[in-house]
Amino acid sequence: MSEASPRGTYLVIAEALRKEIKEGEPLPSEAALMRSHSVSRNTIRRALKVLEADGVVESEPGIGWRPARSGDRRSLDQRMIDLITEDSLSVGDAYPSEAKLCERFGASRTAVRRVLAQMEGHGLLATVHGRGRTVRALPTHAAQP
């Protein structure tokens, strides 16, 4: 990648990988991606984390990154918001812990924390020190099938 990108190099790489995966191409190793894009491992990992949060790729411990299984294609953001409706949570109810969310959605703690911060920022969740997160407001949309 010879020119700096106004969007951020990792976002440009993420979009290129998203397109390749959608076309059915195999996901190269991190080392191969570093060579082909002439960037650091950190940049490649940031791109992969974006795709992981969107449900496009998943990390398999001991193996590396691979395209996500073809199950639920909603983004992690959408699935975590929809959980409020799917689990019939009301304002004031406890929201699941980070560990339970990681297990339920097969996502990394980093990705889950990013979405939780967004949900708090949008006023859907509130954090009470020592008690965890609670539902602060209900989503304004219905869960998608």
C-alpha cells in the first residue's frame, strides 16, 4: 500500500478482504497479508478485527483466521442489540456478562467490549460499578430474522 488512505489503511484492507471473502476466495495468512499490502501485523489485525465484529471472519485458536460459518450473518453489533428483544429484557434488567456474550456469539472480548461501549454511548445500556450492565432503554427496531 504505497499511498496513505484518508479512511485508514486498515479499513481499506478490511473492505478488500470483505470483497475477496464474499467472492469465495480463501483467507490468506496474516504474514501473506502483510506482504501483499506492505503493512505491519498490527494493521492486518485491526482489519481482521473489523471483519470479526461484522461477522465476516472468526478467529480459531491455534489455527488463525477463517471466513465465518454461514450461520447468522447479522453483525455483532446488531446481534447484541437484538439480544435485548430476543431475551425479552426490560429496562432495568441485567444484560449478560462479557464472558457470556463472548460464548454466545463466538466473538472476542475486544469485539464484545467495543459493541458494549457503543451500546452505552447510544443509551441502551448503563454500567453500575460492581453490578454489571443493565438495560437502560429498549431498541427502537424489531429484531431481524
